[in-house]
Amino acid sequence: MSSKAFKENENYLYSKNGKSERKKRDLKKSYPKFKTIDGKHFIRENIPEAYVPYQAKKRKNGRVKFFNFDLAREMGLIDKNHPDEMNEALEKEILNSFSITIINEYDLINKVKIDPEDILDRTYMATRYLQLQHPGRTGKTSGDGRSIWNGDFKGTHQDWDVSSCGSGATCLSPATAIYKKFFKTGDKFVSYGCGHADYIDGISAAVMSEIFFKNKIKTERTLAIIDYGTSTINIRTGKNLLRPSHLFCHLKQGNRDVLKKIIDYYIDRESKNENWPSFINEKEKYKYFLDYVTHNFAHSTAVFESEYIFCWMDWDGDNILMDGGIIDYGSVRQFGLFHHEYRYDDVERFSTTILEQKNKAKYIVQNIIQCVDFIETGKKRPLKNFSSSTYLNKFDDIYQREKKSRLLYKI
């Protein structure tokens, strides 16, 4: 401990009211970068067809139960030398930024009374994406069912997406599509459709994602968990939280212009975050995009299989990020032995197995090939036309090479 730090600590220890003194010091600390996470995002400003906007209100009586100091330092939200210690000023800033509940359709229809002082002067987006839990197969009713995107944080070196799970029931939840009505946030009779998140799920995802991250497995990460006693808000981040399903709903609906905007946005974000070579020109960008996606999914699938990780990949492109990273930890498992017959029980259906993930990943890549062809030609050709694509052969080669590399590493 430095002499200055020791002196401050000594003054605190020997003050007449140490708790009071510390509180005064803590409240003087400032965390201005949290205020920049204010709902603004490129998609919100430029692609209105890709989301449903929601106004929000402050949610009270929350306490920060978990905060990822390493991640916050990496993002640039707090100083690099900030200790792994919560203080009142930091907790207050986290609550001001993320302790919110959307004002949803149920609230508006039933004219639920809301204190005007609690209503925020901004909107947040619940993004639209394809989801197999919905009765439709084109993604017109599906997307973020209990989450909103808090915004796009301009970090020290890279941009980050920030989203909150448990921020209220949206019109994109499976419950709304199945029962054809809007639900009150917190409705105890509708599990997933109630709009709330669970502490056990949140902390499990936080711990598991950090283990994966430290083992160099691509994943979203948990920044913070706010606890309200009966439910939580779980704040998640990633440098790009787009999923293939964000593309596929517009592909299935034939929305070529929207599809192009989203893919172009994804490419621009990857370029800005230096995951994309600066020398790729406009004519070559979609070709490189397909190479990029093919490599990421082949690599991730081989890693999942080699490390006994179950990640439910399916035709909708949900539960997986565009870079092959893991998202939504509710069904994710890592086994000590190769439990190759395991299937996740999702009440109405069973999932794929670990060994089936490879073909599901290839199918996702095949759909993305169809997306690019649709953009370039203006015609939505049948998916089977791309079953012999060179990119799928490349997928197999990368997958086999990575599997052998993993086996050699274990030996």
C-alpha cells in the first residue's frame, strides 16, 4: 500500500465516525461514462423495422448484487486502477443507468398510473429476430421478449452493445404470440412472458460466461445484476450482440433493404472494432463476410464438441451470436464427460444434441449464404440452391482442422 493510500486508510480507521467519513468520500467519486448508455444505438436511429421502441420508467428498491469489475475496466466504464470494491456512488450510477422497467402495451391499454417523475425521456429497443418458440416461422412476432438494449457504449478502444434481461414484458415474447394478448410485467402465471429475470439464472450465466471467456471461448458477458428480492435485472454486454436470427426474420419476410442494412451495420461494427481488415473494399465485403461467418461457426462448433459444451443451435439462428459466441445461458451446459445424447427439455420440444450441432451450424451458414445472394441479386432463391456451396465445404475443412488441433492439444 502506498503511503498516501495508507494515510487515507488510517484517517478512516481512526475517525470518530468511519462509516460516515467513507460515505462522504464515496459520494464524491464520479462515474460519468455510465450516463452515455442512454438508449442510443445505430439500429435504433437507422433501422426502425428491426425493433419495437419502448419508453421506460425508473424501477426502485434495487440493490447491485453483482458487478464485473474486470469487464467494466476493459470497457472503460471505470478507471483501470479502480479497486474491486463497490461504493455508494458507483452503485447509484449503476441503478440510475439500468434500474428501469419498460412501459408496455398492457400499461398503456389499461392506463396504469405512473408517476410522471419516474418516466424517462428516452426510448429503448426490443429487437426483432427469428425464434422457434413462436407459432409463426417468419419472425413477425418474435424477438426480445423480456429484454431491451440499453445502448451502444463507446469504449476506450472498441464499441460495446449493452442489454438488460428482466426489464419488462414486451410484445415479442412467445406468450404474447401464443395467447394473443399483452401481459402485465411480473404476471406470476406466465413464466417467460412475465418480463422478469431470475437471480439464479443471472449469477449462473455470470460465472459460466467468465469461465468460458478466460478459456478463450467466445461469449457475451454479464456486467451487473440488480436484485429486487423477487426478481433481477441482468445486464449483459458484448462487442456485437447481433445473432443470425436478427438477419433471418428479414430474410424469411423478404425484406431485402432491411436485411442489407443490418448486414452492412454488422460489417461496419466489426471493422470499427478491428475484427475486420481495413483493406477489404466495397465489392469484396460480402465475400469476406461469408468467409468470416463460415470460419467463426466452423471453429466454434469444433470447440463446443471438443470441450463437451452444449449450445442449442437450430434453424432459427437464435442462442448463438454472429461470431459463433454463446448467448442466453439458460440452456447452455458443459459436461465433464462426452454426454453426446443429452437434449434440453424445453417443455414443448427437445433440443439438438452436441453431435447434431455441427449440421445445425452448417445450416445457419447456408441461410447466411442465401442472405448475401438475396442482397446481391435482388432475388430470394430457394435455400436448397446453396446446399453445395464452396463455403459449406470450407466449413467442413475448418471444422476438421480445429477438431484435430484440439485433440492434439489434449494429448
